[in-house]
Amino acid sequence: MDDIREDDHILDIGANIGAFCIRAAKKSSHVSAVEPFTTDILNTNITLNEVTIKVFRGALGDGVPTRIGWDGISSMVSTYRLHDLIQMAGRCDFLKCDCEGAEWQIRPVDLKGIRRIEMELHQPPIGGPINTELLRYISEKYAFSIDRVPVHGPLGLFGILHAWKQ
């Protein structure tokens, strides 16, 4: 969060109720948020915090509507490739991605131009299979660290990626 620049275009995939994107919007006026379920609460929080954020209802995926479940709710959700979300947002310099396994849908070519990445990494059965091509690309093009998380629970979270363009 400390390295967000005033002119950064920030894309928050899996924005939930806005904890990240609202703070980011206090540093940059170019913030977009993608969220499939909690968009009403997200929009309320944006208004309460008097910030401007473009909100897109949907999820990261392969571009095909998909049934997604969260917190006991299941519904058909529009999904978008990262490339499409970046076009909708206008640009992306800083990517925050917390999308419960859909991160493995990201194609390496879609990261071109992104300076900074903060992303949860999950292992099957959530999302998956692990996209080794994506990991290889990040390891070649970015300086990075991964905060490892003990794998347990239904989400299969195994780490949080912090990456900076070299």
C-alpha cells in the first residue's frame, strides 16, 4: 500500500466490501474494483468514505458466466479475463487479486504493463490447476516474495504473492 503512486491505475479483483480499494482511492484517483457478490455494501462504503471508484459486478475467469458460491450464496456470475478487466478499467499499474482460486486463469501476457502485484495464491480444489506458466513468468519478470500460509480450511490458501516489476 505504501508504494501506490498518485498516478497509478489500481485494479482490485475480489474487492469484497472495499477494505483495500477504499484506502487505495485515498492515494490515487484511478481505482477500479471487481466484485461478484458484495457490490451493494461496497458501493455504500465507497459513498461513506467519499472516494471515487469504478465498480464492476463480476469475477475474474475465462469470460463465460459461471456459478460461484460464497458465504452460503450461489449465483451465476459474469466472468472476465484479466485483459478485459484492464480494458474496462482503462489501465492497470497495480493489481490486487483476491479471487479464491481464479488467479490461475490469468494469462502471463495479460500482466504486461503491470508494475506491482498483490495476489492470494490458492491450491486445488479451489480454482486450480496451478498455472505454472504464470508462476514462471512472474519469477522471470518480477522481483517477488511469497508469504506462506499453512494450508488448511476450504479455501486452500497457500500464500500471498508480493511482486514488483524489475
